Amino acid sequence: MLPWLEGACRGLAKRMAGGRLGHAPLIHGPRGIGKRALGDWLARLLLCSQPDDGQPCGDCQSCRRIDSDTHPDLFVVELAEDKQSIGVDQVRRLIEQLQLTASLGASRIGLIPHADAMNRNAANALLKTLEEPPSGAWLILLSETPARLPATVRSRCQQWPLRVAEPHLAARWLEQQCSSAEAGTREAALELSGGAPLAAREMIASDDLAFGFELLDDLSQSRPHAQVLERWQSHPAATWRWLARWLSIIMAQLSGAGGWQPPDRALPRHIDRRRLAELWQRALEGHREAERGVVRQDLLLGQWLLEWQAAQSARK
């Protein structure tokens, strides 16, 4: 288990041993904090036939079937790659599966890793099962933004909020995971991921951090418009995300709030703060549109870049 989640594991195991674990725990927290790891661990513990001191044994038939992704009583509702939401048919299928007699042991588990992606009809379909779960059935919901879930769903779940890891635990774990990366790179990844170690590891491993620093140089330096735009439109969603992230850091610096400063780089400062806020809002909107697959990102990014360059020129 991830070291910063050990306390949550102990708490869940203690509730389970005392018969006080709700039938529908809702585990929520920032992206990259390990919600899926904790949800998988809890499902394993609930299905394990011989748990040992609050931990799944790892050796019983149930644990081995989970390891091979063939457990007949574990039902996972995933968000399809080509879909923006979890539909009602997926939830109805889950409800039907939870009504079946368990094949191993006495428990059946429904795991929804992206519960806040359920559309309204899907969430409503889940309500009756949340209110009156079948005997031996558990629902484990994971959410990055639980406020997107209807209040009727949240109120029927047992809340398990997760917070970012303590800095020393996160730094030590990331050093072990990304030992070939420089210390400054790991520090930057943790800062830019909001202290979420899994997100920081992904940022380094996928070269997303390198892309982000290249984009910051685009904002700071006078580079040919066509060259910059060609790079941006090759990864529009990532570009919008990094634009919003860098502008939020720049706004914090200009407002006197201080905060983290990128190593070996100077942040752009010659821009009106109100215009900066407008461009930041546009970047957030652009990211949402890119995630939804809105076409002609080249036009949207090109217009944003022109406005950024004009805003900087006006302050020089």
C-alpha cells in the first residue's frame, strides 16, 4: 500500500472489524492521491476469505482471482475511453450483478472508480441500491470531485476524504519511483501536481513536465508564432491545462501571494492582472472544450496566443 494511505487502510479495517463500515464508502480526494489503490485494497479486503490483521491475505482463492482479474463477485464500472459519462445501462447492469448469489464467500462488490462521471439518470438508478443494498453487497465509489454527485447519492454514502500526502512521505516515495530524475525535477513535479505523488510520477514519466516547461518558455520568450502554435495544437488538452496552471502561478506572484517559483526560469510579469485573469479563465474553458472533443482547437489556441502576445506588448 502507498505509505501515505496506511492510516486510511487502518481506519477502514477497524470500521470493518467493528461492523461499522458503511455499505457504500465514498472515497474522494485530489487526482493522483491513490483513490483507486485504496478502493482496490478495500475490495480485496472485503472479499478475502482469511484476512490477517486488517490486511487481505494475498494467498486465498479470492485474492488470487482478484490478481488475475477473474473474481466472479467483483464488478467494476469503468468510464469508457470514448465516453464522457457513465450511463444508466452500465449502472443497471451493476445492480443486476449485485443481486446475484455470491460465487465465492458471501460478498459481492461493485466498484465505481469515476463515480462523479455518472450522468443524472445513472446516479438516480443507483439510489435504491444505496438505500436498500442486497445482503452481502458493497458499493465502493471513488470521486475526484464529489460535489458533482447528487446530494441524494452523497448522503447515502459513508464519506472517506483523502488529502495530499505529507511532503516528506511524498518526496521520499517519488525519489524511489523516479530515481533517475533530478531532485529539482521531482520537486517541480510535486509542486505542480499539488502534492499528489502519483500525478507527479505520471508527470515525469510521460514527459508532461518537460512539455509544461517548454510551454512556459513559449510564454516567456519571443518565439515565432507559427512554431509555438504548431507545438500547442499537437496536444491541445495538455496545452490548455498547462496554460491555466502557469497563469495561476503568475497571478499568485503578481498579487504578492508569493508561492513556488520554477527553477532556473523567470515568470512573465509584463501583463495587466485583470487581462491575465481573463486569459486564465479562457484557458480553463479551452481545456473543458478540448476534453469534450470540440474541433478547431488550432483556431482557439491561435487566438489565445495572439491575445497573450498583445497583452504582454501593451505593458512593455
